[in-house]
Amino acid sequence: MNKEKTGLRAEASKAVISFLAIVYLLVSYQTALAQQPERMVRISEIEIDPAFLEAYKTILAEESAASVKLEPGVIAIFPMYQKENPTSVRILEMYASKTAYEQHLKTSHFLKYKTTTLKMVKSLKLVDMGLIDVDSMPLLFRKVKEDK
């Protein structure tokens, strides 16, 4: 009977230790998730003076390519325009975090873009976006890569 009690105590101790280990892992996982920086996504709505459209598009293409190539925190800067109104430019901007965005604003290529296009821009509206399906983001970029 003494052996039985000792065996039961050992089993109970193992169960408690296992339970505590699982609780610890769950709490650690939740803490790690909470500490992940939130991605920042924005759509820039820009109206360009028609007299400067071609020059603007050239400067924007250089800036967006440099940002994605040189900045690890820039996930995407994808410029586009409305087909029926080419002076209505939209830029989908995706950053790893708000900090990455703030660092982007200080880069030489962004500052060059901003200062050289200032007179070309008639209006600018920055629209911060919320994310619905973050998990499919890597799939999107993998598919784009596969299309090449």
C-alpha cells in the first residue's frame, strides 16, 4: 500500500509538472505574440499635375524600387494609377512595423523623392488600413514571385 501511495504521488507530481509546463508555454506564446510589432499598411492617394506626370512616374519608380531593395522593414511599395485618370496615383505601402515606416521617412531615397516631387503633387491623402487576413500575405508574395 505504501508503494501504491508513492506511485500515485509520483504520477500526480508528473501531472502537475506537465500541466504547469503547458500553462507556461501558452503564456510565453501569448506574450511573444503580443510583443510582435504590428504591420503597417497604408494607401497613398495622390493627384499629380498633368504637366509633371511622366517625370513623377520616373521618380516614384526609382524611389519604390530603392525602398524595397534597401530597407528590410519595407515589405512593399506598389505604385499604380487609375486607368481612366492616369494623374490619380495610388501607392500600396506595407511596412513590417510603424518603426520601419518612420525609418523609411528618413532615408535619402525617400527624402529625394519627397523634395523633387513636391511641386508635382496637387493633393495627397494618406489612408491607414487595418488588416483582415495577415496569414495569406506570404502566399501573395510567393505567387507573384512564381509568375516571373
